[in-house]
Amino acid sequence: MLEQRGYTCIGPQVREQAIQYDVIHHIDELPRGVSDDQAPGHYRLKNSGHERYFAWANGPQALKPLVFSPSEPLWQSANETKGQIKFQEILPEKKPLAVIGVRSCDIAALYIHDKHFLQHGYRDPCYLARRDELLLIAVNCTHPAKTCFCVSTGDGPSAHYGYDLLLTELDDGFVIQAHTEKGISVKQQLHLSAVTAMQLEALDRAMAQSKQQQRHLPSKDLSYELMENLTHPRWEEIANRCLSCGNCTSVCPTCFCHSEVEEPALDGTHSVHFRQWDSCFSQKHSYIHGLTIRPDTSLRYRQWMMHKLGTWHQQFGRSGCVGCGRCITWCPVGIDFTEEARIICEGKEYD
Amino acid sequence: MTNPYLPMQAEVIERIQESPNMYTLRLRFTDPATQATYSFEPGQFNMLYLYGVGEIPISIVSDPKDEHIIDHTIRAVGRVTNAMSSLNVGDVIGVRGPYGRGWPLLEAEQRDVVVVTGGLGCAPVVSVLNYIANRRERFGKLNIVQGVKHTCDFIWRERYDHWRELPDTRVLLAADDGEPIWPFHIGRVTDLFTQMEFNREHVIVMLCGPEGMMRVVVKYMLEQGVAGNKIWLSMERNMQCGIGHCGHCQYGGKFVCKDGPVFSYEELKPLFGKRGF
């Protein structure tokens, strides 16, 4: 039905032993009966033992690559005649996208990127072109992973804003709520039956249960605590484990750093100016004519945490962490961001 | 909506070799309408693009009232700046800007002015000095202090000679290691500080250059009783977009490219001089 309306549908599916978002044509492609097991540095899919479609927590990516592409051309230049360069902007193709199964943490991250790319000064034309075309079909998260802590950041597990349609999965179907005109018009085309009081009760029970999460972050601006602990010995201790690989920043739905690169054509007729995701864990990120501002891993990890939990508040009026837990799951050595923050800011480890 | 990433074509009108590895490109947009509407403040920068090589941020050194030409003085230190050094008159490059917040020149009017630079640091303040020189009566005592490592790094000697002739103006120059013909101070630029003349209640201090040098000047000025919000510094960090999106230039919560590059010491104080920011 969405395809008939001109949407390309993007939905979760099992790819390379993980839940990934990609083009989807049929409901059978959804990860029905699949569940996941996540822990620091650990991700495994397993059989859920029931027939639900969304009985899993987020995989490595969801919305971020759809609006802020891992690599995209910004413009190209050509010097067909000597003494002249012709510049031409390159914008993403306009393509209405319906994204099925978006979680509240990712909507919170999308709103941060909206501020960054569209509301603070210059509007980013590539981000805008993709963002404008989104139809978001959210799913209330009933199966958070052990690495999730969205309750403590205030970003989940229920979605309260930013979606067009919202689904909550129950044993006997879905409760569907529409939030926008686009969402209402899609909903009107569905053959739905009225929700029963028992189903609403089941929904409330499911969401209350989903709030029981093991991990949490102090839900406040930690600028002061971090500034007081710039030389905490824990930074070096983390650096002994951290590989500086940048997995955390790639999977983080709020990380926006990117570098610009030039790709000249081999025949010299034109050259394309790209941007691609970058990471504050890379050597080049802080390079400036002969000097690297953050040559050590301890300084890079400190930069990443201070930005997320401290200076982000100055920039965006909220923390840069939405509690999705991806940086914990996808860290190859299992560094737990929430625990490190507690140790550095509060002097406490998990029990 | 105009695309903020898209450069405009500009032509090299003149190229000046300032020192063995420093050169000035005098540019003009090839589209007359673009040139006519272009305006900037001293302390701001442009992103310069060399075809097939890449983009770099470079501060603007010409006078903002000069409608016909935009000057950039560049040191050949990296891939793009080295490649750009082979540009000649008539060649074209891409330019977009201006970006960032410049020097507080309106606030500086009627006040004494101290400008301290080190190394190539003088480039971002040359437009300030030209600006003040052309409007000398609006400012109080003027102190121009410049330190270089080697005497060969000292460029624009004739400009300094010109500034030295301005009323109520002191030009203090130092080189760490000087040749016999160097007529100025040999040693640290800090040795010259006591020769500056200014009223600490009515002064604006502008600094540009290596952060170690700026730290020393800030410390000295604070000891003299100059308020932190009257000391201004031009900061440098890795910049790729120039418009606050790419994230490289972050200094704590500030984006150097759009919140700076010129900041008051008061704004930088919590992090200034701390390693890793």
C-alpha cells in the first residue's frame, strides 16, 4: 500500500546475522520470530519462540544513514576550458521513504540532527532533501536489550513525538496511532478494528515492563563533573582497552562529524567533492598543520564522552546520548559508556 | 535556497611571494555581481578550493572597504597549500565565505589597541592593522608587537615601516634567532612587553599565533589588570566545512568556524591551555 503511494519502504530484516534496515517489499521479509541477545561487545540473533515481528532491540544502524549518508557527493567541478571551473551542486535524488520500525531513541537522535543540520545557522541541503521525504512508522520498543538505557536519558522506550504512525505490538496484533496528517491518511486506508480495553491494558503492561532496564546514565548535564575530572586516571585505563577504532561513533545515532574529500576523475575532466563520516577517534580528526591536538586514545575517548555528556548541552540544550546502547554492544572490547561515565563523574562502578 | 557548500569561481589577479614559503593570492570573483555583493569583517576567513585537490580555510587580509580584491596570505605547509603555491595570475580557484566572527573593531574604537602576533599569526590581524591605519583617529594608542622564529619569516617589512610612522604608534619586533642585518630585538617577544603603552582600563588586546605565545600574553595582560573580556584571540582548529557542520573545529562546546575564530579570553578561559581540546 505504501509502495502504491510512491514510497520506497525501508524496514528491518535479518542481514549478515544482524537486524539491518534496508529496502523491503513484503511483510514476510520482516524479522518475525527473531530476537536478539546484546551485551558489551556482544550481539547474537536467536529464535524468539513466538511470532512477533518486533521482539528485538535496535541493530547497528537505523535512521542515521538514511538522512546523513555515510558518504555522499556535495558538488562537482569541471575545468573543460582552461581558466574556468564550473561548479555544480549534487543533491540526493528526491525519493519518498517510508521507514518501518523506528524506535524512540532514533527519533530523539533525528531531532538532534535536525537542529544540527537545519536549525543552527546554515541549512544543509543534502540532509534537508532526505529528511523532507521521510514517513516514519515508529514501533514502541517492547524488547530493549541489556545494553539499552533510554529510560535514564528520557528518550524511550515509548515514542511520544516525531513519528507519522506508531505501532505497539501485542500477542494478538498491533495498536496503531497516527500523529500527523500523512500518518492519518495512511491509517485511513488500513482495515482496522477498534482497540479493546484489554489490548490497551496489555499495551500499558508491555511498556511498563520495557522500562525495566539494567543500565542508566545520570540524566543531567555532566559538564561540571567532567571538567573536574580531566585528569582522572580512568581515562588512561580506558585507553588501555580502547582500540580507537571508531565503531562507537559510527553506530552512534547522534554523531555528526564528517570529513570532506576530493575525488578527481582519472581523465582530469572533473572532480567530485564528497563528504564522509569521520570519527573523533581518528588521528586526522584533530590535525592542524603539523600538530595533532588529540594524539592519545585517552584524549580522544575523553573528547567523545565530554562532547556527548557535557558540551552537547551547550550546543543543543540536551545530552548527545539517547540511550540506544549501540556504542556498548558494538565496541569490539566491550567498553561500557554508562559505567565509564559513572566511574569518572560519580566514582561508582556497577555493583 | 543557495547551497552553502558550493564555491564560486575567483581569478588570481596578482600573486606575491612574501617569503620562501609564504605567498599572497589577490583574488576577484569572476562574476561581477558576486564581487559587488561580497563583504567581510577583518578576522573572518574564506574556504579556498583548488581544482582536483581540495579546500582549506584561509583568513582574509585585505581591507574590507576594498571592493575590488580579496587577499589571502598562505604558508605552504600542507597538501593543498603547497599545491596552491604554484598558482599564477589568471588561474582560477573556488572561493566560498566569508565565515565566522571577526575582531571586535567597533568595541575597539576610542580605546588603546595592542596587537600581538607570532609566526604567520600576523595574517589574520593584518586586515585589522590596515583597518586601524586607515581610520587612525578613531583609536587610542596603537601597539603592534610581532615575534618570529627566524628573521626570514618576517614579511611585510614595508607595512611595519609604514605603521611605525603613524601617530602614537609603537611597532615592536623580535626574532628568536636573528641575522646580523636584523635591526630589531633578538630574543623573545615577551622581552618587549614592558615597552608597550596602553591604559589597562581602556584597551583592547588582539592576539594571533601559536597558542603557547598567546598563553604568555594573556597571562601578562591579566597581571597588568586588563579584563578577560578585553583580550581577544584568533583560534585555529581543523576545519573542513566552515559552516559548523563537520564537527572538527569544536573547542569544548564552541564551533571555532562559526562561533569564532575570534573569541574573547573570557569565552575560552575554562579550556584555554588545557591539553586535548
